[in-house]
Amino acid sequence: MSSQIVQWCCSLYCLVLALGAHADMADINRIFRQSPSLDRMEICHGGGCAKLSLTQLSQAEWDQITYLFSPMPEDAQQERLMIARAVGKLESLIGVNIGTAGDKAGTFNNAKFPGQLDCNDESINTTTYLRLLVQAGLVRHHAVEDTRTRHFFFSGWPHTTAVIRQTDTGQRYAVDSWFYDNGQPATIVPFEVWKDGYVPEDSPVPR
């Protein structure tokens, strides 16, 4: 197990304890490593992946995703814009299917909303969505990497994101769907910018 995964698991475990959720680490690792398909994918919710829902996408729903990549992007920058929109659209479609459509930006002030996700749920689910896009040949300029966590309690509350790597330059980008309500485009910024504590100026999440 890589040091990044160990760090992620440690921070996730602390977060689970703090929120009183009950997540099985074996389940979390299995979901994170899954090879999703339109017919079968497991989605995390409930905080720290405390709840799992098995779902699928119809061809009509998937057509809404492929439409976002038509025409196919000419470069990596354009592809990132399409990835951001696709993650938001997938959140919207799957949110209706499993009851997480009411998910609000952030975590701690929104526990009253049904279907609320925390950043660990979001990062694992976003990684699942990214793998779907790569498997379908819609993403060609980026590879999907492991999730990454910043802070680890030493300099702030831990926060986790999905990560992609531009294949020709090696530049990593955070793909963070936690900053806005369900269905909004994901935030994609260079990983080092995100790691330094980046929060979008118009995000409802407190700085």
C-alpha cells in the first residue's frame, strides 16, 4: 500500500470517528479500486463511505454524458473543462437514482440535508466517474490517480480530492466536487494549488 493511500486511510479513519459513522475500510478500499460499468457501480455516501448504494446508468443517461464530449476535446485544457461538467452531470443523474441529489457544498453545516456527502464520499465517487470516462474513451489526455489528502489535522481539517494527471506533461490536477452543491461542475485546479488550501472564491464552503 502506497504512503499516499496509508495517509488517506488514516485521515479517513479519523474523520469517520469524528462524525460517528461506521465505514468498513475493506469496503472502502474495494470501492476505491472498483472497475465500474454502466450496469454496475457502487457509490459512497453517508460520510466516510458509511453507506454504499449499488446503481447503474441507462443508455439514455449515459448519452447525456457523451454529449458533453462532442466534439471531442482538442487538448488537455479543453478536456478538463469537459471532465468538470461530466462529473457534475454524473452526480446529478446518480443523485436522483440513490437519493443524494440534495447534497450541499461542504460537510459540517449541512448534516440536516438528506443524502449529504463528505469529501471522502465525493473523492471516491469522482474517481469512479473518472474511470468510467476513461474506460469509455472520452478522456484521452489524462490518467486517473489515487485520491490525495491535505492537512492531516496538523495544519487544518483534512480534505480529500480525486486526482488526474495530464499524460504529456505529468502535471497533476485536483478534481474536487465538494466545493459546490450536487450537480455543479467539479473544481479542477493544479494539485499544488489545491494542496495549499485552495477554496474557490464563490464556493459556499467557509475559508
